[in-house]
Amino acid sequence: GESVGLHLPTLSVQEGDNSIINCAYSNSASDYFIWYKQESGKGPQFIIDIRSNMDKRQGQRVTVLLNKTVKHLSLQIAATQPGDSAVYFCAENKNNNDMRFGAGTRLTVKP
Amino acid sequence: ETGVTQTPRHLVMGMTNKKSLKCEQHLGHNAMYWYKQSAKKPLELMFVYNFKEQTENNSVPSRFSPECPNSSHLFLHLHTLQPEDSALYLCASSQDSGSYEQYFGPGTRLTVT
């Protein structure tokens, strides 16, 4: 069936390095994608979004790339900091309320 | 803080108990959501309310009963739960149900014994 998933369950990076978190989706009809960050003991926090008519969007220290050809979504975090340690998951949306979430990747930043 | 609060933060209940989870949003939003987050599984949407009206029930068992008395408050009434219902229950709100950006509360960690 159609689903959202992540390539790796864990990612460990050195402080100051760039992080890349990947997400694969299979629903070609999805028109909106979101990345969330969830810290321990907290609810998910919106990071950045991108619509299907775009292939790149930049925020503060974060960039989301969308490759519709291979149905791949990635989140790039520049100069990763200890405060970036969290679980990151993507979500795809089709027809407004049909939001599907990935299982998440745990990012650990080593000092 | 996201502007969405949930109480209690932790709850342990037996299978014969009845309890309620509470969510309150201070953002002036009109849509509210209940999600279930189990270990190593994606977030599962349970219920959606838009302007106090339930617009989605995602095949949730009847032992979970939502209530939305106004646009700022959302409850999840629990009765005769099963151990597999143990999870983090997250509440979220958005401007309306057509808005993609949802603001999440911290969740209630529920353990059913």
C-alpha cells in the first residue's frame, strides 16, 4: 500500500557537521510535505514544509528537497547543534485531512 | 510552548477504569485533533474536529470517545482499554481542518495495566 517511510532509523553526527535525513513516499498524488521535530517529552514541532510544485525550500539552517521523480524527500540541517538532537519525521498530505506520517529518524549530535 | 496544553502528562489505568484526557489550545484555532503515537510506529490520526463538529473518525474503537465542547477544548474519554492501547496520545490544533500546519501539545503518556 501507499506509505511514508524513512531510510534510516538513527543518525549520529558531529556537532558542526551538516545532517541529512531522508524520507521516501509512494503516493504520487500527495501535494504537500512537512518535516517535524520531536524532542524527548514533547509533541512534534513543525520545522518546514514544501508543496509538490517546488523542489527546494530553505528555512533557517534547514533545507527541504523534494524529488518527485523518485518520490524522495530530504531534510538538511546545516551546522548541526546539540539542540537539534531529536526524532525527525516527515508527513505527506493529500486532500487536506489525509495526513500520513513516517515513523521517524532519531538524530544524535555528538559534541 | 506551542499554545496547546494537555493534562494529565502521565496516566496509568487498569483495564476496567474510566478516565479522560484533556486538551486545551490558546491559539484561537478552529480545528483540533487526537493522535496516537506508539513506539516505533508512525503517528496515527484518531479524530478531527472542525468548529466543534467531528469531521473524521479514523476507525477508532468505541472504547475511545472524543468530546469537543468548544473550539478551545477537546477531551478523550477512555473506558475498558486494552494493554495495546498504551501509547502517547497527542492533541493538535490548526486554524481550521483545511490548514496543514498543526500545533501539537506535549502529549499524555498512557499506560494500561
